[in-house]
Amino acid sequence: MQWSSLPEDLVEDILSRVSATPLVRLRETSKQWNAILKSGSFAMMHAAHAPKEESLMITLIDHRVCLEKINLHDPSVKVAPHALYLKDPLSDSSKEVDIRKVFHCHGLLLCSTKDKRLVVWNPCSGETKWVKPRDTYKKSDYYALGYDNKSSSKQYKILRMDRTDLPLNNVYEVYDFTTNLWRVLGVATDWFLAKYRGGISVKGNTYWVATQAVEKPNHDFILSFDFSTEMFQSLSLPYPFRYGISALSVVREEQLCLLGAHPDIYFWNGGIPLSCLQVWVITSTGSWNKSQAVYNTRRYPSSKGMSFLADEQNKVVVFLNTNNTLHVMRQNKHILEKHLGGNSSLLLNYVPSLAQIQHATLPGGRKRKAPST
């Protein structure tokens, strides 16, 4: 029996059980398959049925998004970088965009460019959406991509915070994909985000390590933004918490975790000083569990600008410090220490997906034209 003779709903069901990367290659083989793979209903079906692809790591090296693959089961531990290509729509040539910051949410990347533009990008499918500002974007802006997790389908939104120095005046606004418009929500004056702090997306919401500016000046805490209610709130820390917050990450794309460490806390093991890195994971009830501790036999690097990933199954912590050195540690052993080259600013989990970038629609089902870049 040929594929063309199969009912379309059966074809959709079969394709929905294939991982994202090979599916993208099939788009060019059939107009029917291409139409199916581009539909929003198929994207939802695929998210529910497809096997999970191997998680990769995203780094940003010399303004290019790269994929780093680490095999933790191989004693040699191989790192294979692959640069992703994002064409500049303002160029007639094949010129690439210089990317300054990257935020990851559900297979989509929100990228701010060196020349102060903003784009949502699915590297797996190649789909992009360039987002025009309400006024102008600034180098000091913070961005986050999330979605309304109370909706039956993912309604994506972008949060922009216009960061200003003293006097503190953080104007925040939301871009709604259903209207292609920005809405100013308010002004925050009691906390700020340091330049080196990045946000983490967990189930559609975003979390940062923020610093209080009023009640307890210079005191760090966890700040979250709920894209469903469009409100900020603070998150309680593990109790008793004896570590400074170095960075936030996500476990299995569904649990927030934090890395607590202090460069001056040491333990001694047979005369060898060990600095402690403690990973905490939040539970569904909002409480925190100690996940794993890693003891570093070397001087702990500065936590400013640090990012990390935690693998609970293999009891491994991967972190990237400010001198662009990637560390892979299991308990008190360095499995890998590798300088990535160039300038890097982040380390994120990435799983290829067919997540679609939503476009605004006009009456009659026509797509609303996005503002030009």
C-alpha cells in the first residue's frame, strides 16, 4: 500500500510518532506531508506523541548560536559544536545575523541581535518571526518568551523589561502574538536584574535571580513572571538556605532548579580543600529538595554570568563560567574541562521540536501582517 492511498488522519497519526529532526527533512518530499507538518493541530499532536529527542546544549559563541553535544557515557566525553544559521532578512546576500542574547522556550529561541532587533526562531523548522518594538529596543533591555499555560493551546507572549539605572524604573510590557501588539503593564521600582543574569523558562513561565532594591538592598531572591496572569511574584528559597544563588536552570524541561554555592565555603578531605556546589530542585508542591552536591577540588569560579545544567540520572553538573570554560563534574571528579573558544555567554538545554510561531489572524482566518523590521 502506498502512502498516498492512506487516510490523512492515519498519516498524521504515524508522522506524529516520529521525532522532529527527521520530520523536517520529509517536508520537501511531499506537498501533502509539508501541509500536514505545517499545521498547528499536527504540532500539538506531535508534542503529545513523539519520542523525546536527545537533549542538546545551546551556547552563544561569537554572536552565533551553537549546539554542543556531550556523551556522558563515553569515558572520553566528546563535545561536538554545530553552529545554527539565521539569515538576516535585511540583507540581499546570505549574511548571518549577529546575536547578542538568546532565550529558550519549548523549542523556540527568542534572540536579540547586536543591532537591536528581536526575532523568534525555531532552528529545527527554520521558521522565524521578527518583532517590531513599540518604540525602540535598547541594549539594556531584558526579554523572555513564555506562554499562557492555562490555555488549551500555547498562546505565546514576549516580556520586555526596559531596564534603567538609578533611580530604578523598570518599565515592563508584553507582546501578544494574537494581535502583533505590545501592551505596557507597569513599572517595577523595588527590584532589579543584574546585567549578567539570564532568565529560565519552565512550563511557560520565566524565572530570574533578582536583587531587592528596597526592603533588603542587595539581597538576591527568585523572581518569576506568570504569562497567564501577566504578574510578577517572588519564590521562596530552600530553608535553611546557606548558599549564595549562582544560577537557575531546568530539569527535564519541567522542574526549576538552582545552583547554590559560595566561593569561600570549603570542606576538607584528607587535607584537600573542596568547595561545594549544591543543586536544589523544586517540587510540584513548591518545596525544595536537595538533588546533588558536587565538590570541586579547584578554586570555585566567579558565579557572575555563570550558567549550568543538572543531570539527575547521571549525577552530573555541567556549568559554564565567565572565562568560557565548560566544566562537567560528577561528585568530586572533573569529567571534562574544555575551553569553548571565542566569547560565550550562556548554557541552555535545547530539544528540537515542531513548535509553531503563532501569527495574528484577521476575521475570516487571514493572517495579520506583522510589522516590518
